[in-house]
Amino acid sequence: MSEILVAYRVLDKRSRYHHSYVDLDFAIDCAKHIGGSVVDVESKQTVYSVEKDRKSTRLNSSHYVASR
């Protein structure tokens, strides 16, 4: 059997195993829900992290009031 059954692992915010997925979109949705991250099984690289996503969202948002 040469099928890839698991492509991504979801880890919680304490880097503990939570769930595995074949589809990246499902893995990212799960990571967003639990506040964790997604790791590629083959490369062992972090593909998505809620913490990094929150930081980039804060940097890109405009929370200031323009002076008149």
C-alpha cells in the first residue's frame, strides 16, 4: 500500500498531538479552532500557526484614528 494516509498533523498550543488530516484546509480549520499549529508529516515543517497568523493580522490591521 503506497497511499499517503496522513499528510498533516495538528498540534495544540502546547505542541501536543491533537489530530491528523490528509487535506491542508481541514487541518488549518482545526488548528484555528483549537489555537494550535499544522505540521507537514514528511518535512516536519510548520505549515500554519495560529500564533503567527494572529501576529501578522495585528501588524496588518489599522487600529488607529486619523487626526482631522
